[in-house]
Amino acid sequence: MPWNYWVIGISSQAEPPDEWVGILGQLSGYIEDKYINKVEVAAFTIRGVRTARWLIANTESEYSNLQNALGSAKKLTWLLLLSQEGPGLDHELKKSLKCTKTAMCVLLEGHGGNCSSSWQDPGVTRCPLCLEPIKLSDFNLDGRKDALSIQMGHSIPLSRINQGHKADNVYWQHRRCNYIQDEQTLASTVENLVTIVERHGFVVSRPGSEERT
């Protein structure tokens, strides 16, 4: 499927970056096109509009420059490949998806800028809210009906941060978890859920502290 299938109005400004073209070449035959398309739509386009993020005013919350959109695509790609039942990452893909902030860093894109010369396998991809493993087959579920279908989420919602669509702020999450988070940060969502559960009489063990009674 051609790159510009999702862009409203073919524009030379919406041409894919050369680095992404190279990654697409490596992904061809490695994973089905439908999964690659899901990454492209999430990383490079505005939800519900399907036009390139860098073609709108940079004052709009959904705006992202091309480099940050590319970083988001790389982050979402490796999360998808490391999903349960996914094909995993071979050596060449690890190199293609690594951080671009420094030539010495071998960590995958989206680690938050904590560059390191060592590589640690992040393990299977999990929804950051419910912490359940995300399955590759979950990406095929009906996004309009199935609570376990997969959507892109932002740790800090775009409505609360300037130009927040970038690698260290994106992830995949379940539709229901995305709805629960809504316009909250991921951290505040977890804290609010803990408060609600405690109000219902449950005891929650908080990291680094003894159980509350």
C-alpha cells in the first residue's frame, strides 16, 4: 500500500523520510503490511482526520514535526514487534530502530533520552495502565467495539503538553485503558484508580511503603 494512502491531498511535504523508507524495506516480509499501516496512521497522522501531523499549524495539540513523528513511528514499531506472539526484533531492526540522539546509544527509540551503550531486552510489550501483555492479535480487534483492541496513547495527553507527540511520550494501550486515562496523565490515572479502590475498602500496597490499613 503506498505511503500517501492516508493523506488528504497528495503533497510533496508528506513524503516519507528516507530513514523510514529504509525501515519499511527491512519490515517487508518480516511482518504483515496491516501492522505497518497501523504504525504509520498512529505515528504520522491525526486521528479522525488522517492528514500528516507536520502539515498543520504548530500551535495545534496534534502537531508534530517530522523528526518527532519518525521517532514515534520507531517506538511504536518496536513495541508492536515485541508484543506477545509478535516476531520480535532481529539484529538489523534493532540497529534501525535505535535512538538517534547519539551514535553511541544502542537503546531503541523512545527510552526517554537516557542514552546508554548497553542493551537490555525490555521483554514483552505491556499496556502501561493495566500492565497486561499486549498480543499481536489484539491489533486485529475491532477498534470501535472491542475493549481489548489496541490504540496509541500518550503518557502526557497532547492537550496538556506542547508538541507532545514524540517517542518518549507514545505507547500502545487497550481501548478501555485509553478511555479510562482520557485527558489525565498516566501517573495521575494510576493514582486516582488507587484512591477509588481504597474508598471501596480495599487495601492497596504502594511501592516503597508498607500496606495501608
